[in-house]
Amino acid sequence: MLVKGTAAPLIYVSPLQIIFQMPYETAEGTSSVVVINNNAASAAAPVTVHQAAPFILTYGSANNRAVAVIHSFGRTLERPLPRRARGR
């Protein structure tokens, strides 16, 4: 995964989804993302980069769901979802 030619750390990869960390040095505004697989590059896809955008991920089974939040300072908050939020 390249963002304006800079390698981006991969967090998760599946056949239908890629979750990556935007390189710190990426400037605000429009940027381009290229996926490289088996030495073949995709067409560049435009993305908009904002100053701060938290990453929110839910995971687990339907009966035991949790959330991980990573905000712009790199700190992580991880805990089970409140009961009222489950099943939504």
C-alpha cells in the first residue's frame, strides 16, 4: 500500500478490505492510494486527508462485541460496548 509513494503500515488485509495507517507525513488535502499485490500496482485512487480522523473498529461475536478506538494522538481505547449499543 502506497500513499503518494510512501509505504503505509497495514493493519488488516482480506480479499475485500484493506485497513491501513495513513503515513504521518501525509499532508492534508487530496492524496492518492495505490495497492500493490504480487508486484502489480492498482490504479491510483484519490482520498481526502483530514488533520485528525479517529479510527473506530468493532469486533467480536454478536454476544461479546468490543470496540477499539485509535485517535490522532495514537492512543488506543479498547473496551466492551455498553449493552444498549449491542445488536445495532
